Amino acid sequence: MTTIKVSNIPEEGLKHHFRLDDEKLKDIVKVDRGMDFHPHTLDVSCDISKIQETVSLDLHLETEIDFDCGRCLESFTLPVKGDAHYTLIPFREDVIGEGEWSGEDDAFGFYREDLIDLESLVYEQILLQIPFKPLCRENCQGLCPHCGTNMNVSSCSCREEQADSPFTALKNLKVTK
Ligand SMILES: [Zn+2]
Ligand SMILES: [Zn+2]
């Protein structure tokens, strides 16, 4: 169940746990980032409470995503975890645009027709957690641009030759033009 009826939230609040199917997550990430990622099943838990019509929602999500490194192209698995707090109020025509803001771990939003769509909140958080250029490690050495050797696992002689030449910078300029 990924939608919550606000009128069903009890006085003492509720805890809710669910899993999201990885194929759908994969599609969403692909559309948003134009890249092919391979997510694993997504575990979500939330704490929901309300005061009158204002809903307070704590979201915790955990998954792993397989990426291809942006430098060396090797695939690796990145654990993705996110915590977010949302304050949700019933949708109102007159506050749209001005009323919406988003911070690091605190967000404000609307729900419509007594329903909270948890799925879209989860996807929003996942997209915030995903790096734009995923790297297998911070200091990934990447591939040699000349021979394609993966510099993390071995070395080649291209680099030394380059370093010896005083015209390296000039050569690179010409190549990139
Ligand atoms: Zn890498
Ligand atoms: Zn090389």
C-alpha cells in the first residue's frame, strides 16, 4: 500500500512499512536522469501523524543501486539511504507556487483528496540521493584516454610519454577543438 488516507490516520499516528518494486524505480530514474541504473528492491518505512489537517511524515528509505562508474565504466553497487521529513497540507489553489519549498531534509507539500501518495515522495528522495556522476570510488583513476587501460587495476606507458613532452598541453588543445 503506497497511498495513505488522511482521514484514516489515527490520533496516535501510524507506522507504515512497504517495499517498492525495482522495475518501476528503474524507469523513473531512467526518465529523470537519462541514464541506465539498476536499483534493488526499495525498503521504505514511515511515521505518520496529523494535527487537524496538517500531516507530519517521517520517511526512511533504503536500497542499493548498481551503477556504471562515470570514469572507469566498471559497475559497482552504491547503498542509497535517505531520511526526510515532510509537512503536508490539503491542496489549495491559492497557495500553489508560493507555498512549496524543499530543503535538505525538510520539505513542505500538498496532498489531494484526502490521499497521500507515498510513492512519489519516495521517488523524489531517491532522485535527491543519486549522484549526477556516480564514481566507483572518490579517487577513481579512470581509463587511459589513449589505450583504454583501467588505471585502477594496472598502468600503461602512455602517461609517462605524455608527461615528458613539453607540448602536451598544446596537443590536448588541438585534440579537443
Ligand atoms: Zn571507477
Ligand atoms: Zn595508456
